Amino acid sequence: MPFKTVLLSVGITVSLFAGTGAQAQGAKVPVCVHDESVKERFLPVELLTGNPLTETRELVFAPVDRVYPFVDELPDGSVGKGEAALKGPLSWEGQGGTVYEVYERKVPRAHERFALTPDRTAIGRVYDQRFGNATNEGKFPVGMWAQGQVRSYNTTYFSSRGTRNETSSVEIEKLSCTYEGIPGAVQYGWKTTGALTHGFGGLSYGYIYAPGKGLVHVMTRTGGR
């Protein structure tokens, strides 16, 4: 399906370049120290972008143009480094002619676009070059969330092999934690159901985002880059 991109006055484009550092086993892995006193919290888009936090509870895609380093932790225990470069914004016409304000992310194996879910509780892929378009995928939690909360999203992936209905889910592991001296970070798990194939089925990752930093830590549990 052809698509078009148009610059907007607000928003974000995300580029992620993973695995740029050498990986080593036995390296010390940073831990996000859980603040168990925080039971409920508003998670803003600024945790994703690394922009300064605001007092408002609005989900705003503010302009950003920055590069962030992150820890890349693999299932075999090896640890590497990567960089996340964020810049934007874009308007993109997705599945069924729906126009999204998107985050654009590029990784070595894929070019992806992300947008808010219809219920505005998460951000997820609406396009991935490995399979095509998607609708209602939750991957980054936004808005009000509680410690330990799990939300599931009935996600549809559209590929040249046909349409697949899967479930994507987000689980809050540490709603508020301190990562390398930075308080107010969030750690969560993300999964998709189905077989491990073509970038959308059978995946399991953990992510840590910190205020002022954006993405700081990726934990690959099942799946790969």
C-alpha cells in the first residue's frame, strides 16, 4: 500500500541504531531500583522522548532531535551498547486510510512507525517493513498505569502472507525506579502472542525509560533484533 509523509509542527521521529557497541558476557548490568511506594502514576510521552517532564497530564508529541545511548542486554547474558536517535514529526497514512501522527524508528533490520493506540493507553507500531501495517498494538505505556498492571491489545498485523490477529501486552514491572541515579524511571515488559516470525509474533522484551534520557535499557527475552 503506498503511503505519504508530511511534516507537522509537533511530534517525533524515532531512529534506533542497536548493537553499535561490542558485546561482552559477565559485564555488570545496571539495575533499576524499585520504589515500591509508587502504586499509580501518569506516564507521559516525555519518558519516551527524553524531553523535560511537565506538570500537565496531556499526551503531547513535542518536537525532539537528540541521540541517546542505551544498554543492550541479550538472553545469553551478554551486554552491549546502542544509540537511540529521536527526531520528528511525521504524519502518515496507514491501514484503511487512517492518518496517524507517528514516531519513526529505524533499526538495523527494520524501519518502523509508531502511534497512539485508539484508547490512548499505549504507543505501538502501525507499520514495520518486515511485515507491513498494524493496528492497535500496545508497546510503550502512556497515561495512567498502576504497579503490576497488565493491559492487552487485540492487534492486527497485515502482511503479504495475509492478516494475523495477535495479542500484544504491556506489564508494568517497576512503575517507578531509580536507574543509575535517575529517579522516576519506568521498567516494563512487552509481549506478543503467536509464533516467532516476521517481527510480530512470539516476542518478549523488557524496557527501561528514564526522565531526561528516554530509552536507557533494552532486555531481549524472546526474539531478536
